[in-house]
Amino acid sequence: MANLAFGAIKAQHAQQRTSMQVAADRLNDAAASPRFLLGHLLWFVGWILWNSGALGLDPFDPYPFGFLTLVVSLEAIFLSIFVLMAQKRESAIAELREEISLQVSVRMEQEVTKTLQLVAGLYTRLGHKVAEDAELREMLQPLDIHAVEQRLMAQIEAAGRRVDCNSPAA
């Protein structure tokens, strides 16, 4: 079911793409193909052979192939822009998926805690003492998301300090 929801998110974003985003996606698909690589290989070899005089043709871009360098540089700039556009859109979709997963996980944690509280109530009615089980007592408390976040941030900072201390520049 979750995969269907994630698929629906991607489909919804695909329908909302601008014409520039559609063009970027198509260009990325084409540029990531073996045909694109082979075409460029043939183009470069042909250009170099033609302009080095190996084919007996008059060179229009003699060595060191300044015009070829210009064309290839411009192509690289535009390709990288289109790739970045596609990556930005995919990143936004991934962040949305992650946020949805987090919200669902928090909701599931709340439901499990409530279920444990109900079971503990039944446990108490049967004459058992919940207070004797420290782990269960902890599980009966609602999850403090802010405390979890603070612990994680402290661990990340501590790990960063350890890396800084172990770096050659330190």
C-alpha cells in the first residue's frame, strides 16, 4: 500500500511538470543512453579526423580544435543544468516521501503506545503490577520527538568533533 502511495506522489508530480521540466527529463533520458555515448564518440572521432587532415578534407577547426572545445563546453553546461533541474525535482519528491513516512511512523508510534496503555490497563485489572516492568513503563510513555531529535543532533555533533580531531590538519 505504501508503494502505491509513493507511486501516486511521483505520478502527481509528473503531471504537474512544466514544459521545461519535461524537456529536461527527456534530455536526461537521452543523454543517459548508450546511443548518446556512441553518437558523441563518432562525432568526436569524425571531427578530429576531418580537422587533422587524415581524411584529406579541408580543416574548418584545425588543431587544437578550439571550436570543438567551445561546442563541447556549451553542451556540458546545458546538460549539467538540465541534470540539476531533474535532480532538484526528484529531491523535492524524495523529501515529500520522507516527510510522509515520518508522519506515518509517528502516528503508528502513537497508536502502539495507546495500545500498550490499554493492554497495561487490562494487565492491572488482572492483578498484575505494571510498575515491576521498567521497560514496559518506558514504552507506555508517549515518544518525545524533540528529545529524540536533540539526542541525534548531539550524536552528529560529537561524531563531527571526532572526525575533526582525527583529521590531519588538527
